[in-house]
Amino acid sequence: MSTWAIVLAAGSSTRLCRCGYKDKKQFLSLDDLPLYWQSVYKFSRCPSVSGVITAFPRDEFEDKKNEAEALVRRHGSGVPVKFVPGGDRRQDSVFNALNSLPRDCDLIFVHDAARPFFSPALLQKLLNGLENASCTGVIPVLPCRDTVKSVCGASVEKTLPRENIVLVQTPQLFIKDGLIKAHNRAQKDGFTGTDDASLVEKYGGTVHTVEGEEKNIKITTPEDLECLKNTGEKQVREITGFGYDVHAFGGSRQMILGGIPIPNGPKIKAHSDGDVLLHALTDAILGLLGMGDIGEHFPDNDPENLGKSSSVFLAEALHLAEQNGLTLTHMDLTIITQIPRLSEYKPLIKKNLMGITGLNERRINVKATTEEGLGFTGEKQGIKAVAVVSGRKNNQE
Ligand code: MG
């Protein structure tokens, strides 16, 4: 089963332009990337999607196509991403995209680029919905919580039963042939629908619903634009950093792990104090920050760092974290060595790190293991440590 996605980024964005915005909403920036790219990228990362077609306004087509192709090169899409010029109406853009689909495509998502916040789980829900029902399309909907009335001018005609009313979102998923048939008929009849499901319904197809997502809002007004800044999910990013370090035995430094001296451990070769655990931890924090590695910040040929306590390196990394709006949330640390036994030192190391980082005891885990006599640690030639650190970072930074 081959599934493609059509991302519609060809609208004229009338409401925002009327409010003085120069850029069409689909080209506004979210996390320094154009709004349409959020959807293109999300579709391209869905394992069930074989390709994406994006429709851009005809008068900006070449510029936007070049921009998007550069984004594909930079971020990688994993699947083909094609571009078509849009039409005058939304459904003309869909029509153009449908005509560019590969022959072997069976299912098609149609999505408005102005809804950047849908989750990958919604795509799966739609796919499951279509698989389990004999229908032409599946659409995400939300219940209507407000009272709904039909009006004539300023006068109310009647109150509609809201139990039967739902609010419709995109992406919508269709069997390709059914959608193409509906579009061809609509084209011939000059019928205009506000979404693709309405065309399918009109021409005899059946459309089922699945529960949509509250956060999957459509950016339409300047107020909605605030959501680009304020969406909780977007504002805070959960990130992970990884650190790894090795030191050889046989030097002149007393073994020190996580800032705790290990008197019965073998001597360590090192330029600094050779605290393999704090080196791995410092590297993991630099990893979270996207700021290189410990060697770049504290070169081991710098006399300044000779014999230096690794707590200084860790303190500097924590300082950088604070300066960059990074909050550490958890660290899981493992020391790998054949000798000595470390069980009595683990609580001391943990306590020391709790003091340095301010994290509580449930947020720091210190483990020790051997490699069963294998490899350089097994042969007691050296020691290694790995650190996995989680944190939260403000996405705007
Ligand atoms: Mg080191």
C-alpha cells in the first residue's frame, strides 16, 4: 500500500494580509522554519508515507520551490518531495497535486499547511480508520462545544442540535481513486467544496470520522499566530545528551570518580585529574547544549588544565547550561571497570552530584559494571564511563 501526502501551501492568506502581514501564513516562521515545512517534514517522517507533494502559490512557485528543496537537502526527507503550482481555489491546488501523484499510489493524505501542530499519532489513527472501514475517506473531527445557530443577517433563524455537529480538521485521508473521481466530477460541475471530504460526500463516497486533536488548530487570524509562540509543546523541548570517556590505568593520578577519591583504585593516566565519570557527564551536558565536547572547551594540552579538578569542567558546563536556558532533569551514569568494586562509592558519588547539580536523588542514577573480563576494562588496562543526561530547553533559543 503506497500512501502520499499533499500539503497545501498555496493559499492567499487573505485574513492575515488584511491585517498588514506581508508573508502568507504558510510562510511564517515557526522555530526558524517556514510553517509549511513543519507539515512536510512530519509527513516525510511517517513510516507509512512514501512521498509528499507540496502546492505553492503560482506567482511565488520558483522561489518557494528552491527554498523547500534547500530544506530537503539540509534536513533530509527520506522520501521524495515534489512541488506543484497551486490553483485559484484550494481544490484546484489539490487537483493539480492529484495529477502529479505516482501511478502506484493507493492512499492520499490532504493537509492544510496552516495546521502545523498535528501529531504523527493522528496520521496512524487515520490510516487505521481507513483500514478498518469500507469508506472512501477518514477525517479528524472535534465535537462542537459551543451552541450553534443558523442566522440570516443579524437575526437568528434557529438553534441547531450540536450533538450532530462536528468541527473538521486536516489531514484527511482518502482512497486515491475515490478522491480523484470526486475532484474530476466537481471540476466538471463547477462545484466548490471547503474541504476534500465535502467533494467525496457530494459524489457518493462515504466519509468516516476519527477524533481530531485540540492542538491541531488552523492559523487564520493574528491571534492564532500567538499560538506559534505559545504552544506548550513547541515552547519546551525535551532533549538528551550522551557522554563517553576512557582513561588508561598506570599513570600517576589517584583514581577519582564523580568527584570522590577511590583510594583502593589503580592509578590513572590523565592530564587533568582523570575523573572519567565527570568527563563523560560534562560531555553529555555539552551534547545537550549542542556545544561540542570537553576537549574543545578544556584542551588536554593546555598547561592551565594540568591536574585540574574535573569538578571545574562540570561547573563550567552547568554554567553554560544555565546561560542557555537549559534545565537538567535527569542523569543516568554508568562506570565500567573491572577493578575496584565500586558499590560502597556509588552513594557518595550520587550525593556529591546531587550537591553540584541540585537534582534530587530520584533524578541521578549511578551504576557500575564490569565487562566480564573482556576487552581493555576486563584486562584491567583502563576504565570507562558513559552518561545519558536529559534536559528541557526553551525552543525559541
Ligand atoms: Mg577524560
